[in-house]
Amino acid sequence: MSEVDKHANENISRILVGNKKDLEDNRAVPYNEAKDLADHFNVRFLETSAKNSLNVEDAFTLMTREIKGKVATSAPRKVNHEGSATLSKSGGKKLADKKKGGCC
């Protein structure tokens, strides 16, 4: 996690994923140890198995929802003529008007 903190944006979404859940007999890290580590870093924890498709889609869905939530709460807002705030679809930037009759 220190490498992630060192090189990534502070608003990055993180999740700890334990893979190969289908190989319980060969477990290298006990569930409780991994869960405690995730709790220590304040991230979610899932165990997955690509072989059995266990929680693989859930891991991606979880990250997608978290990222979407962060984007929704940090999107620039503009005030309309009635004085209420709305989300700016262009991310707060005006798109350049296209020239009429031209190709670009």
C-alpha cells in the first residue's frame, strides 16, 4: 500500500483482493489476517476465485461503484440562471463551438 500511496493520486480507489479462494488447502494468508490488513488500510476486502468465478464480477462492480461515487461527488458544479447548482456534463469546461459548414 505504501507504493500505491507514493505513486497514486490521494483520491484513488483501492480494494484488497485475495485470489485462488478455491485452493483453501494451500492458503498462504489466513482470512482474518487479510481482513485485518484491509481494515488497517481502510479498504474493502474480497476473496475471489477466477477458476470458479467467485466474487470476480463483484470485485469489479465494487470498484466501479466506488469510482462512480467519487466522480459524482467531486464533479464540478455550475449555477444555472435560477441560482440552483447542477452538474456540468463537460466537467466544467466549455466545448469549443464547431464552425458551421466546415468539416472540423
